[in-house]
Amino acid sequence: MQSRSRELPYRGALPGIPTLILAIATLGIGIWRIVMAIIHGKADEPFLTPLLTGLGCVLAFALMIASLTLINPNHSKVILLFGKYKGSLRRDGFFAVNPFTVRRDVSLRAHNFNSDRLKVNDKVGNPIEIGAVVVWRVRDTAQAQFDVEDYESYVEVQTESALRTLAANHPYDADDARPGETSLRGSADVVSQELARELTERLDMAGIEVLEARLAHLAYAPEIASAMLQRQQADAIIAARTRIVDGAVGMVRMALDELKTGGVVELDEERKAAMVQNLLVVLCSERGTQPVVNTGTIYH
């Protein structure tokens, strides 16, 4: 397995402001020496030495200017010298480094990545659409620069791969899950934590730290969405009917007990059955019932 890169601090940085002042002074001296060489040349005096000195000062000015680098807050510079990694500058400010180095800027700020909506199959084979929001930042600048080709593209690809793995390991709804099994829709916090762990493992080799990961979109695919909506409506109706029946049975039992305890009326089993039937019809009916008044006895 290929060895991983490791971030090192760059120790060759000098303050940038004094270097800039020195560069300006050097340029002034160089221009002055060149002008003096031209004047002396016209007077037939030796001018080669001051001319070369002036050109050397101009060259030194160019090198000092090339060595200056600016690092903004929450940014860093990865510094290479002739293809060899020399270290990373994480301090914000104005610095002077080796003018022959290559400096690559790496942002240390938090990034938001909103993945595309992926069409995948869940654990039981239902086609679903899933998407995620990932908040990440660079933890190791050397790994981000040298261990992967493009760390931003790497985050996108690994996020999509992690989403597909997550969907394949869990059913969409709790109705399709076994007792105690996590579902994508019913266990959002658990699923988000699992997605964050999966991404942390996948992005570790790129020096990426996952700050947060959560599902941003979750729905059935359009071809089965209407059928699944009907199933959810049926489940809701069954649950509501079950609650209504449980409540109605409790009220009928309470009514019979109150009539018996209070000695209001004595009913035989046949009349109790008729009363229970009528009460259940009244309590469980979807529409308002129309009462029928019996003006005779309870037996006629």
C-alpha cells in the first residue's frame, strides 16, 4: 500500500514587510548605479563595475519580490522546492520564502457539498431518491495535495459512493424493517451518524475532516411513489380505525358497568348484545347516525 504523506511546518519563512522594504531599497541602489554607469560612460570613465552592480541589484530585487507570499486567514500554502515537499505555512500574514519554491494555496475553511439526488435501491429493493449535505474541511494539507488527484472531486465521488452503500444497508421505511432495525426515514439521527462515520473512513486518506453529514433528500422514486403513498394512507387509516374501535369498546364496557352498578335497568344477554351493537355503530360510524325512538317497551 502506498505510504501516506504527512504535513510538516515550513520553517524557512521570513517577515514579508522588511523584505519588501529591502527590495525597494535594493532597486533604488541598482537604478542609481546604472545611471552613474551611464554618466561615467559618457565621460569616458570605467562604467562596467557600477553597471554590473546595478544589474545585480535589479536581479536581487526581482528575486526578493518573487519570494513574497500572502496568506489569508484560514488558508495555507503548501511549499515545494524542485518537486520536493518542504512544508506548509498555516499562519496568516505576509511572508518571504525561497523564491525558487512553488506555493500552492489550500483553503482551510469549512466547505458545504450538496450532492445530487441519486436513484438507488434500498435494502428490500425499493427504488428511492437520496441526497446528502456534507460539511468538510482540509485537515492535512500534504495529504490533500499529494495523496489524491483532486481532493474536492474526491469528496464528491466518495459522498455518492457512501450514499449508495448507506441506502443498500437499510430499508426506506420502518414497515419494511425488522424489529430493532434502522430505517432511512424513521431513524434520521442514526443514519446521519452512520453516514458521517462512513465518509470519515473514506476521506481520511485525503486529509479531509468531516464536520457534519446528513440526508438532505429522501423519497421514493417517481415510478412507485403513488403506490407507496396509497400504502402509507392505508396504514394511517388502519391505525386510526384501530384507535377508534379500542376507544369505542372501552366506552361500551364503561356504559354497561355503570348501568349494572347503578341499577338503572336490568338487561338480558340478548338486549346487552343489541345495545353493544347500537353503541358501536354510533361510536365507530364515519357519519352522524340517525336515532330511532322506541315509544313502546324495550321488548317491543
